[in-house]
Amino acid sequence: MQTFFVQIKCALGRTYEVASALAEAEIASEIYSTAGEFDILSKFYVERDVDIGHFVGQKVQTIPGIVDTRTIITFKAF
């Protein structure tokens, strides 16, 4: 499995709607609200053969209310 995080910036007033859509899609293992430049931090696991760029572009960025994302790819958990 590959683990990565996506920081999500939402349209004003749409953070809870976006978080609910992520949860309903059952694609994120964890979803957190955050303060600062981004509104949500989500953790994802995908199979090794899945292209993370395509996954984010097709499964995450298409959720209504998302205006920007930043993907953080991880290498090793300690």
C-alpha cells in the first residue's frame, strides 16, 4: 500500500460539505479539519499500482467545493 496525505482548500462555507462528501465516498482513511492555508487534511491508502496523481485528480479534486489541493507523498512510517 502507498500512504499519502492531501491538504484541501475549500470554497468559503463549504468545509463541512466537502468533509462529508469525502467520508461518504469512503476513499479517505482519516479526515481532519485544520487551521491555516488549508481547511482539511485527509489521509489515503492506495494499492502500489495506483497512480496517486490520477487518484487525486479523479477522486478528490472532483468533489464540489474543493478549490485547491496539495498532495504530500510519504515514504516510511516510524
